[in-house]
Amino acid sequence: MLLIGWSPPHGLALPIKRVGKVTEFCKECEGWGLIEVDSPRPHGFDRDVGYIDVDKIECPECEGTGEKELENDLSK
């Protein structure tokens, strides 16, 4: 039931309940959800030496979301 325009009487404290997850930015990927990893490339016909390239992969810490859930105990 939704009471529009209702407010508690003066002096009455209502308990506040936290709803949903408490999150913060992932420090591993800085909130982007992707990290850069080195990817060695072999030599080929047009290049006589191999080289190190950079690939972007999904962050394993936050699983690509860019956020990490905080481990809070709300009973305190």
C-alpha cells in the first residue's frame, strides 16, 4: 500500500533499510570492465622477429561489470 503525501509524526524515528547491493569501482580495471594483457605474436613472412601486442580482455575481478560488490555487514 502506497500512502502519497504521508509523513511520520514528529519525533518518531523510522528504521531505514538499505536496499540493493553496495558497490564500488573495480580497482583492477578502473571501472572499465576490460584490462590489457600482453599477447606475444610470432614472426611472419613480412617480419623477421616476433613482437608483443596488447589485447583487451574481460576483467576477471569484476567479470566485466566495472563494479565490485562490497562485503558489508549491515547488522552493525
